[in-house]
Amino acid sequence: MLWYVEKYVTLDSEQKKFAKVTIEEFHQWHRSTQIPIYAAYIEDLLQRIDEPFTPKSVHEETDQVQLLIEASFKRLLPSLADLCETLNSQQIQEIDSKLAKKRKKYKKKFVDASDERKMELRIKELTDYLGQFFGRFTPEQTQWIAQWSTSLKPYEELTVMQQEIWAETFSKAMQHRDDRSKLEDYLQELVLYQTDNWQPELQEKLDHNQAITYQLIAKLLNNRNEKQRLKFRKKLNKYLTDFNKMNPPQSEDPSSIKTSLQAQ
């Protein structure tokens, strides 16, 4: 995790020491409190994975995963604010520069590309991820994915604009490093509620794209062949094994862990 922070800013020795301690504490918390929740979720999913899926149920699954991610972000926010309070102007300029470079790279790859290339990139992104669970797609499934890619509304240019708004909000947060309350409010907006202030046009396009993506995933899940079903289960069981190795399961009732997830 430290390497990711240092992709954007060069920390001094004290900041690096603080970050290492914070990350170690986070990992201990994560292993003891979150890993059991992940394992319980996978166990539950394994019980349901061969049942029919709908776009709505796929959406509900992604919402559950998002809750898991947000729980970790919330845990890290106070420490992130602590670190931000120590950043000097040179470090902030470095972050601004790295963010601008990232936007430029995104624009070159996704905005300036031809429509045909954009379609190829969308298909590759989806198949690279889903392929971990499905393995090789059938010709019919490949056709569905191609049809999905042509139905997406273009959003890349608006995404760059939204990235610029995000960078501006970050700059505002850094201007309030001496006001803890405002700093944390800005950081929450950046990390947890970054979709709240999206431009209406971008939100409309993303809502459309999300809906047809859920439709596609439900269709793919409901039309897996036997080899794909086995591959899917094998992947989920691998996750479960890894989670249990990180935090050996206790005698606690899994339903109580699921209740903990819902409480988050």
C-alpha cells in the first residue's frame, strides 16, 4: 500500500515511518475484522452461484462488495488526514503534477483513440476481468460482449473533466490542512462520495452503461457451460482458501458475520 502512496508523492523519513506504522495497523485490523466478512460473503455466494441471476441481483452483489471497500476506506480516512496535515507545498505540487500526468495518459489512451480502438479497450477490460472466472468465452458469449460494447454510451471525455474536478477538490482539501473538520469532509468527498457531484450528463451515461453491463453479466452467468461453472467455483474457492489462510475461521456463526457486513 505504501508503494501506491509513493506513486504520487515523495515522503520524508518521518512521513514514511508514520505511513508504515499506519499501514501495518490497518492490515492487522483488516485481517481480524474484514477477512472473516469476506470469507462469509464468498461462502454465501458459493451457495447461490448456480441460481438464476437478474440485472437487479447482479447490482445487489456489486453493492455488497462496495460496502466492503468503503469499510476499509472509512478506517483509513483519519490516518490519511493525519498524513495530509504534514504535506508541504512542494509535495502537494508533486501530487498535482502526478494527477495531471495520469489524466493526460488516460486522455491519450481512451479519449483520443478511434471509436474502433475504444471498443477494443472496453471489451479487453471486461474480458480480462471476467475471464478469471469464466475462462474461455463461447462464440455466442463473445458476440453478446461485442454487442454490449457497441451499446455503451461514450463517457471518456466527460471522465477526464470529472478527473479535473476531483483534482480541484483535492487542492481545496490541501488548502484546509490546518482545519481538521474541513479536511476530513473534503477527503470523504474525494474517497467515499466522489460520485455525488458528478455532472448530470456523465451520471446519465454511466447509469445507462451500468444497466446494460448488469444485463450482460446476468446473461453470461445464466448461460455458463459446465466447464465455466467449474472454473467459477474453483476461483471462488481459491479466494475462500486464501482468506482462511490469512485469518483461520473461528467457531463464530457465519450469519453473525453477515449481520456485521450489513451494519457497515
